[in-house]
Amino acid sequence: MAVRVQLRLTGPEGSELLCNSVLNGGFEVPEPYLLLPAACAERLLGDYRASARNQEMEAAGGEVTFLMAEQAITGRVHTIDREGRQVSFRVLVSAGDAEVLVSDTGIDALGVRIESFAPGRWRFADETRIRETEAPQTW
């Protein structure tokens, strides 16, 4: 099972979206990134395609090409009892992915610690309370 958290995402023009996002430790990049399905990116960034550029990356299945949005977005983990710290994310857009993915450096920047993958348990870095994964949300 994947570990998913709910993120409160804010686009550069102030558009806001709550979405469940997969914490993907295998999405290895040097700074915080989100991989957004195209429909999600449109809601947050509007017409991002005009300034986006192709970005080739290695994935589990080989080399893939995404669109790199010029605009950054901010996000924070949102739970029923608190919100985590705000993080600025670079954005990759995928026409083929159905869920929002958080990179390894994004997970750390959000202050999230994964406790157990199989049952989907996680916690904020500054607490001992174990939290349960969110349901999948597809776009």
C-alpha cells in the first residue's frame, strides 16, 4: 500500500486545491517536486503549457518525458487537527499519471516521516502520533 497525505496546494495566482498525494521515496530529485496529472495542473496553474518545457527523467520503466512548469506552487500537509509547514515545489506535469506524487526531498521538506508502508502509516516529524494513509484520489 502507498502512503498518502492530503495536501493543501496553492497556485501562483492564489488558486487552492485539497488533494490526496502519494509520498514517493523513489521519486529522487535534489529539491522538492510534485508530479501533477495534467487536469490537476490546469486547475492550479491555468495555461502552464505556454511556458513549460520538456524534462526527461529516469523512472522505474525507463526514460520518460514530462512537462516542467515554469511556475512553482506551494503546499502543506492538511489533517483534521493541524497543518504542516509550507513548502515551495517545482512542478512536473504528466499526461499519463493519475495521482499527485511527492518527491523524496518534498517528503522531507513537508516534515513527514513514513512509519510503515504496508498499512500506510505516517507521522509529522515533530510528533509521536501515528496517522493513517488517505484514500487514493485520481484525476
